[in-house]
Amino acid sequence: MIVLDGARMDSRAGLHAELREKLSLPDYYGNNLDALNDCLGELGERQLVVIESAGALLEADAAYAARLLRVFSDNGMQVLLD
């Protein structure tokens, strides 16, 4: 299980910093959703992702948050918003 802090994801920069840290993404991670999709595809490991304080993420940029959730889903990861 991967636990993300939505309160730290209230900007795109914060979102990608949180993803980089919690998912242990490689140094070449490009800090965008296309790069996240590529990295998740390389991991091959399907896990549950819990986003705590998800309201902060959704309020900051709902459309980008929806795209993030789609990337997780497309890579076979289940997401729980808390």
C-alpha cells in the first residue's frame, strides 16, 4: 500500500514531489503525468494507493487530479480517497 498526502499535493509541483518521494520514482522522472504513466508501467507492481486529505488535491486542480487517478487506474492500481 502506498499512502500519499493530498495536503502536500495542492500544486502540480507538490503533487509530483510527493509522487517522486512516496513511489521512489527514478531520477529521470519528468514531473508530469506522461512520465508517471511510463514509470508505473515500468514498475509492473500493482498496489493500493491511499490519498489522505484528498480534498486538498481535488480543490487545487480537480481536472489534473482526475487525470492522475486515470493514470493510476490505467496501470492497474486501485485508489482510495480519504
